[in-house]
Amino acid sequence: MSISLKFPWTQASYVKAGQVAYKYQMAYSYKKYIGYAFIALMLFGLLTSTYDLLYLGLIFSVYWYYIRPILQAKRLQKEFKKEGLHGASISFLISAKGISINTNFIPWDQIRKVIIHQDGFLLERAEGYPFLPLEAFKNEEEVKTFLELVEREEILVKNII
């Protein structure tokens, strides 16, 4: 049982893959506490009527939660243009042995987790986060087959949106 996927690697898919990986990494790392500290700073300033702390916490919070993701998306767009990936296509061959991405083979034991996102599947490995967009699958049967292979390999699956 194997699945062959081929899809164009557009700037939109590159940025989406980067954003999904970024969102996952931020949700499950210590960095999320930095944002919490900015909110706590804002609340502490509000409760103690120290408006300097309130404004400082507000500025840092706006940067952390709103401006930073926009800057990250802009950085991904520049990377895409710099790497000259426009018009390229990516091939995935998913089999019982592992996943081939173009010419690179990843055995199942190197994949720690499969993160299910509304736009596709993020594969967590030590060397990075390959992304399988949902639109690359031809039908629901291929998605089901992929999830069955993941389940057979006993890889942890997480749902995020």
C-alpha cells in the first residue's frame, strides 16, 4: 500500500507550511511563556496603576501576538523568492517503509509525530517539519490510507487548528 503525491510548490503553500510549523513550535515550546509574561506585565501595570508597565506590556504583547507573525510570513515570502522555488513541484511517495520527498527518503522511525492541521499534515522530525498539504491528496481514501500507515507505525498524532 503506497500513495504517490505530486503538487506544485507555490509561494502560498511554502508560506502556509512555514506558518503551520511556526504555530506548532510556538504552542509547544517555552517561548509561549514569553507572550504570557508580556500579558502579565500589562495586567500588573493595570492592577498597580503603573501605566508605564501597562503600556510597555501592551506594546510587547501587540508585537508578540500580531506583528511578529506578519513579519514571519514576510520572511518566508522572501526566502521562497531567494531560493528560486517558483514553479517547482514536490513529489511524495508514502509507503510502508517511509516517506520519500523528491529524492530524500525518511523512514517512519525518524518521524516523531504527525500533526493534523486543517490545511494538511505536519511531520515532526529532528531535522525539520515537512508539510503535506491536504490538497495534494487526490481523495479521502488517500488521506485515510496515510492515516492508517501512521497508525500502523504507532506514531503519535496530534490535532491542532
